[in-house]
Amino acid sequence: MPNEDQNNAHSEGAATPVPPGQRRRRLAIPVIAAAVALVIGAAGGASAVKMMRPTPEMAPMTPVAISAMPATSLVTIKGKVAEIYGNKFVLQDESGKALVETGRAGEDGDLVAKDEVVTIQGRFDDGFVHASYLVRQDGRTEALRPPKGPPHRRFADFDHRP
């Protein structure tokens, strides 16, 4: 059997008054949801800014001997260009040779000239240097790629490392 109060409210067409405490609770839910959305957006924006921030690769570093480059680290090496292969070239100093990958900046093969002395700053990983900056003998510096962290690896790749 239906409630008489419900029947009266439907027959009169008037809205049932909402108690003040319940009205506050109805308003609190959207306000809290909006605050949570703002916090999530601010955290996401801060994360994006942090990822776009320049890395320590831009700091000047003292060149190291090619034979003494530590694995998977930022390095600065100086030497003479021995050979050029598209966007890669071999840099040679008194201690040895290193393959330098220049990315898109060196795709046409004329970024450096054979026997040119250059300083390379980048990340040594997987047997070659991923160059981020090239410093010519006259001091001109060229950024070869946007700064970023080390490349991501699959978990299986870590099993085969010394």
C-alpha cells in the first residue's frame, strides 16, 4: 500500500522540501569531486614539466679517454673523426675508437668531416655513444637531440648484462 504522503505530493505537483543538512551533503559531493580533479590535474602537469626539464647532460664535463668510458653513463669524449657512416661516425683518440650515433642531425652524413677534431657529450650505452651535443674546435656547440634520460629496456635485457 502506497504511503499517503507520497500520494499527496504527487497529486499536488509540489516538490518535497529538502532538509538543510541533506542539501549541504548534495553540494559537497560535486565540490569534493572538483577539488580532486584539480589536484590530479596539477600533479599531472607537474610531472609533465619535470619530464621536459633539461637533464645534467648540459653541464660541462671534462673529456675522458675513450678506452675508460664507464658503461651506461654520461660521457664527454674528444678526438678526431676517423670514419663516417650516415648518422654515425667513428671518433678516435690516443686510447681507442668509439662509434658515435648522432640521430637525425647527422642523417645526411655532413655533420662532421673526416679528420675533424670534435668533442662529443652524450650517453655511452650498448657499445656506442648516443651524442646529445657536438662541440667543434672553434667552440661552436650544436645540440643534436632534445635532452632525455637513458633509453627504456625490457626486463629480459637486464639478465644478460655483466
